Amino acid sequence: MQKSNLDASQVITPIAQYRLYQLMSPSLPIGGFTYSQGMEWAVEAKWIEDVKALVSWLVTIVEQSMATLELPILRRYYQAIKVHDFKSITTWSEYLYACRETKELRAEEQQRGRALFTLLAQLNVPTHGVEHINALNQNQLLGFVLAAHHWNIPCIPLSQGYLWSWAENMVMAGVKLVPLGQTAGQQALIQLVEHFPSAIERSAQISDLNIGSYMPALSLASSRHETQYTRLFRS
């Protein structure tokens, strides 16, 4: 009989898989759909005018931020919670906040984090000793990992779900802003998802010293969006 190459620690049970779907659903009441992460200004500036430009914008974020910042920190949170290393949790929370380069991005990190922590408490998800973490550092990434531990969701499926949730929100923002048709949005998702496996694999190789992001265009767009005259998305 052929042996599976899948690490047993990454095998997800049927119930845990449904919990992952719930955690990453756009209907999760943490306000993910209300942010464009600078995309609204990028469309206004005509940096993004079609599906090709939208996919290019998002692929750059996957390669220069998701694979090098969010996913590596997700992995470190996952291990730290497993061994109750609360000092590391605090350190990485402060670092993640510091990496958000605009007032808008920091506000999003705080607001979505607080909303998720409030929801987890209502769903009886224990916070495993992180209650002492300052509200500024209750980011959504940490909340997702806490829920994943409680619901027995392995790290790799969680990473996959996190990428999908982010991509769905961003593509739907692009569909509204450019605007694009719903079919074009689905085409964008198909193209974008092709970059996810390599991003997850790369994230496992990022050392502590190399964790970070390099997104000057996104930072500029986000800062300009803070004072954009008309806005559909939150700032």
C-alpha cells in the first residue's frame, strides 16, 4: 500500500475543516470586507484598471508581504501558543504592528483584532493566557491562531485559509472599485491562488531576521487613501 507523504500533524479532521471554513468566511463579523488596504486609491490613481493589473497588485502583496511577514508570524504564533511562550507572542505582536506603515493599516490591524477577540470570547474560545496582551496587539492573525488551536486546525490548512480569506476580500474589493464583472473576479481568484503554494512553502524558510515586508506602493496608496475625498472603504 502506498504511503501518504502528508505530515500527520497537518491532517485536518472533517469537523476542524468546517471550523476553518467558518473562521475564514466573509460572514465572520470582524469587518474584513470593509477595507481595501490602499486599493481604493490605487484604482483612483489608475494603477489598477483591469483584471491583469489587479492580479499583479495582489500577487506582489502575496510575494512581498504574505510570504515574508504574515505567514511566518502565523507559524511562530502557532508554535508559541503550543508551548505557552507568551513572551514570543508579545514580541511578534509588537513587531507585526510596527510593520504596518500607515495610520490606516494600523487602525485596521487594531480594529479587526479587537473584533475577532470579542467574537472568540463569545464563542467560548479560550485565549490560553494571552489576556494580558495590550489591546493594541490583539491582531486578527493571533486570534485566528488561537481559534485554530482550540478547534484542532493544523498550521498549514490555517495558512491556506488565511490566504484565501484575504484574497477573496481583496478581489471582491477590486470588483467593486475598478469595476469588474463577477466572472472577472473569479478569473482573478483562479490566477492568484496559483501563487499560494509557493508562498506557504517560502514562508517556512524565512528566518526571524528576514521577517518583514517591502510594499512601498501599498504604503503610499494606503496613506493617500486616508485623505481620499470619496471612499467606499474604511480608513
